[in-house]
Amino acid sequence: MIEPTDNTSPNVGGEASRRQFITAAGAVAVAAAATASPKTAIASHMPTTAAGMKRVIGANDRIHVGHIGPHWNGQGGVHTRYILQHKEDWNIEYAAIADIYTVHLAHAQQHIGLPDNRAFIDYREMLDKVPEIDVVWVTTPEHWHFAHASAAMEMGKHVYCEKPLCKGVEEALKMHETALRTGVVFQMGVQASSDPTYKYIGDQLATGKYGPIVWSQGSYCRNSTDGEWNYYPLDAEATPENTHWKVFEEPCHHKHEFDKQRFFRWRKFWSYSAGINGDLWPHVLTPIMIAMGKLEYPRKVVSTGDLLIQKDREVPDTVHQIIEYPSGFTMILAGSTTNDHGLTPTIRTHLATIEFAMFGGGQVHIMPQGIAADQLDEVNLHVPGAMESIEKHEHNFLECVRNPKLVPNCNIEIATKVQVALSMGEMAYRQNKEILFDPEKKRLI
């Protein structure tokens, strides 16, 4: 799958040899695609349960990785570099990769050093033909997360899935059921979940001395000259054939003609993404929920916003969301890609106000309310080890794969509750109405 360019790769072997490699590998990949049917392959080998399929991975066993969407110059490449960098000390290695864009597939294959029979267009073929895969990395567009992660879990593979969890309430609940039924280790790629800042706040709130949570706030705001997500380049060599455009659009209810904007800047379009709601807010809501220590499904979500400046997209450039939870507290989220001044992350309780720095800042300031000034001390400190580290988050996942007694920092319980709230927010915005959810029956009302 694709993940647009967002950092610079080294020029390995020179531009001429790179073009030759991509051309040759691309031809092989296209030929393979002609003989494989992504729509029918899944029925031929997917089991109904992975309960008896998971290989027990000992502390000294090498973990074999299958990676869907390993685009070297994108987010997939960030993960790939860490995996290669820590090949020895993490005792991990690549077994296979899959990507529908043959240019990205060939480029990643070259950098990782895999033979042709370990590079696939169809991810289901990869899962079927490389049984030694222990874990699957999913770094693909939002609208494919459900299919990719679910297929891997059904095959007994542990899964590291980039945020967001998926696209939709029903998809989130199905992924939750699959993870529990198969018993695999699941980690969502919100690296802030491995930052000790939020656990520290949660531990303080768990004492009860600050009283019940009343409401909280958080935001993710950006601004850029060209417009958010327009910094991803439109590859000149991309075609409907080498991108496998029809496969890219398989999960979509409404099909579109090939469009490089949609393929490389997919976060701007509802068919593939929820925009701010899907790309940015998982980085906010996930750690705040950990900090609150209240992992609940929402009961009501409302949303408002608009396209105020950036008119070249479907998703809003400004959006606000209010989430109401069964215990009575509310969460306010603000998002913008037209102004980068956001809200101070804050948790308000009956007896105190807790302000804190996100994205690795580590600063926590607990201010007693006036009514509790004589019984609570003000706290202002920096949490040791605070950082936004993908590397640390990956290592946490691998530790949990090796030790079933451990729980991933962004496990399926957290990921599902976050996704249900955010997907309800997408629905609320697009339908212009409040969206209700029954937390006990786990269904929309």
C-alpha cells in the first residue's frame, strides 16, 4: 500500500541503477498481480480462528516481520529503518513485504535486501506463502487498516498497526472482537502511549484525592503555506496500472477515476481518511484517555467545523468535537490545519486543574482549586523519560510478543475506545447531528 514521502532517503546505488531496479522489479510485480486475484484469494486460505496457529516465541527466538506498506520514504520507511537498525539487539528480521504500488514495493525491497519471492503486491499472498511471519506491520492508508490487520490476526500474526485503528465504528468493534478471539498481541501506533507522562497523571488521579474528572481538552493544530498533506509529492511515474488503482479503491463504497491527488494525498478525501479526525486526533485522544485512567466507550458525540481556507479537499480544515462519556465527564477536541495555535492539554477535576505538555514535553502542572487549596499541594514537575518515540513504542510491542504476561501500551482496548469516539465524530460532522452509542450493547443507537 502507499504512504506518501515525508523524509529523505539515501541514493543507494545511484539514480540510474535505482531506475533499472524499479523497472525490473515493477515488471515482475505486475506479472504476479495478473495471476493473483485479491478479491478471491482471501477465501482460499483464511482460517476462522488463529487460536492454535500462533507460534510460541521464546526470549531467544528471532521474530520474523511481514510488512504491509513499507514505503521507504514514508511512515512505513520510518518503521523499516528502526527494524533494520535493531535487527541484532531486538533479534528481529524481515521475512516479506507487500505493497500495491510497484515503485514503492521495489524501492523497499532494494533497501531491505529481500529476494523477489518475498515481495508481494497482494498482502494475502504474502500471509499465505510466508508462514514463518510472526508479526505484521501495517502502515497503509486508513481505509485499508481493517482488512490488513484483520487478515493478519486471523492468520495468527501479532499486529502493529499505525493509527488510526481503522475507519468506522463497526470496523473498530470487529477488530476488537478479532483480537480477543485470536489472542494475538495488538499495538496501535500512537507512540505517545509509551510516554510515562500520561501514566504519571493517571496514577495521581487514581488516588482519588483530586476528585472526579469533570471535563478535559486537547488539540492538534497545524498550518502550512501549501496546505496540509499537499507536501506529499505526486509521483510522475504513477499510473492506474502500477498503483493498482482498482485494488486501492476496493474498500470504498463509491469508486473514482485514477487521481494522483487521491492516491498520494489520500488524507484529504473521505473515501480513504477522516482527515484531522483520523490522522491527527489519535495522537491527542489516546494519551489523554490514558492520563484520565478512564477507558470508556462514549455515549454521545457532536462535531462542527468547515473548509475555511483549504478548498482543495473534502475533509474540513477546521473541526471541533465534544465527546460525552458514561461516567459524566466530557472531552473537547479542537483541530486545525490553518492555524497552529491549539489548546493547552488539560484535565479538570472537581478539586484540581491539571495542565500538561504533550508530544514528549513531559511537563505536568497540578493546580488545586480554591475549595481544596488547604488540603492539596501544587505540583509542577517534569516527568523523567518523557518522549515521543516510535522506536520505544515498537520495542514495547516486541516485548509483549515475547512475554504474554505483558500488555501493550496502546493495546486493542485503548485503540478501540479511541476509534469509536473518533469515528462517531466523523459521522457527527458529515451527518450534522449528534451520534449516540450504547456502551453496554456496544452498538450505535
